[in-house]
Amino acid sequence: MLIGGIMEFNVELASAGTLCLRTTVSTGTGAPGAWNQEPAFDPTVHVRGYWPFSELTMDGGSVDVKAVQGPPTRRIIEAVATGGPELAAFARTTGDEHGTPRGNRGCYGANLLYDFSVTNSGEQGYPLFVYGQSRNVSNPSNAFGYFGPLSILSPGNFTKRGVTQLRCDGTSPLPGDYVRLTTSDGTTETPVNIPNGQSFTYRIGAAVAGAASAPFNIALSGIAYQLTEPAQ
């Protein structure tokens, strides 16, 4: 019985070409099947098919970290949401006779990159906080939530986080339902200081671990201030 495996090999081409790889699992033994042989049928559990790429870069929008009165300015995106660019990009490929009809809806094995434009229109430097956050979904099968690598790739030198689980079975965020990305040790808040009048593109990278559920949020937040009444 095969528990897990890693394929590693080199490919050398004399000229430009297209390389398609297919893996399949069979309940029997013997020589590997041909490319057009019917694979083991289990479409409700395991994703099958092929895609012309394994990385997707998306626009995450913008956020101004200038402090405001009341709740802090936030930019939250729903990653791998219904109708989102991830699902469209990793849909079943036309002509793929062996792919599952739902395609790679969980984005398994794909690198997802989100670019955010961060500005500061204030008159002094202000902090930027970044979080990975769980997202409540109605499907009980997604209750395990996201897990896998999630980190700020650039700019700066941030710790690459291995997220064990962002649950998707309740109102978020609850304890354990978010992970700090602007941090050096995973626990202490170490926000980025955005100088006034400056603009940066922050790239957040994620990859979905096998058997995980993909839905999660990425949240960027500034700070807020409260006006105090003078003493009577």
C-alpha cells in the first residue's frame, strides 16, 4: 500500500515543447497504465486533471494605513471564494478527458499570490498589520479549514508560517482562527511601519496543503484613534 511519495526527475528537451504529467492510483499491481487507460475512479474525494500552470498572481486591492477615528481601516479578501479568480483559473481544462468535473476547486498544489497596494496618506508613519483568517462556510465538509504555508513574501524579511489549521466552522475570528503574518516569532505583534506619503506592494503567498479545505481570508489592517472628552 502506498502511503505517500515524492517524484523527482529532470527533463531535457532538444527544443521547445509541451510537457504533460499524469499520476494515477490503481487498486491492482503490475506495470503502469498507458496515458489513455482509465484511472482509478474516485472523483468525490481526490482531485484529478492537469493545468497549464501551478502559480496564480491576483490583485488584492488597496489599503491606506492613515489612522482614522473609529474602527481601523481594513482590507479583507476572501481567498478561494465562489466565483473568484482561483476557481476560474483551476477549472477543468478543455479536452482533459480524465479530469474531475469540478476541477481543482481546492487549488491543491498551487501557489496563490496576492498583491496588495499599501499607502499612507497621513502626516506621519503608521503601522500595517497582516493576518491570515478563517472564513465561516456552510458546508460541514470544510470544517477542517485551511492549513499550509502562508506568509508575506515581499517586501521585508518575514517568517514563513506553517499554518496548522484555520477553522471554518464558526464565526471568525475566534482563538485559533487567525494567524499573525506581521510577526517575527508568531506571537508578538511586529507591524510594518509605512512612512507617510509612501506606497508599497505587499505580496502574500499561500499554498493549500493536501486534504485541507481552501477557503480562508487575508486581512490587512491599520490602527484607529479615539477622541477623548476633556475632564469636567
